[in-house]
Amino acid sequence: MLYITRRERFSAAHKLWNLNISEEENNKLFDKCAYPNYHGHNYDLYITVAGEIDKISGYVIDAKILKTIIFDKILSKVDHRNLNVDVEFLKGINPTSENLIVAFWKELKPEINTDTRKLYKIKLYETENNIAEYYGN
């Protein structure tokens, strides 16, 4: 099994907020991440694909194809957007890093997985110190 990782970057705004708890509870739980006018991050997104090397191409997945999938399914929808308001596949989701990568997984998996390769891991750096990883299901 071989693993190929593609890094992409995007910038986006969000506010962490749970509609099922009070304003006071949200402010206590999410602190400055619950500011009413949102805040932004410059995210680093890593997509790892696992598979066998194709005998003809020598690839697990062509990097140009992977780049296009990531752009079409994720970046074109989230880059320079408000994650709480502008992104259809994130509607109703509190856009924590954890929730973002689960949603990204659901968008990417059907496009990446074939008989010879599979989406293996998504890693998201919200900041250089706050990182989430997801290995899917």
C-alpha cells in the first residue's frame, strides 16, 4: 500500500455556535470563536489517498486529477467564504475543524475511491497549533 498526499490552502471565516444552547453557554464554551461578526483562518488541508501503483501510469492517483477533485468538491465552495452561511454542504453544521473534515470526507470519498485506491486521511490545520485528522469510515 502506498500513500499520496496533496496539500491545499484556503481562507475562510466562521463562528462556532451551537443553536441548542443559550448565548451565555455559547460564549462560555467557544469564547472568542463565538464573536458575533465571525473570525477567519488560513487553513492548510492535506488529503491522503492510499492504493497500489498503477502498472501503466506509475501513479496511485494522478496529482492533477486529485487537485481537480479537491478544487471542485471543496476549495471552490469554501475558499474566501463564510463557512456558517455560504457553503451548502455545511448548512446546519457547527464549523469546527472536526466537523469540517468529516464533511469534507463525505464530499471527497465518492470522487476518489475506486477499486484500486481509497481516501485514507484528511488532515486540517486551522492554525499551526490546532490540527485535526480524520480516517473516515
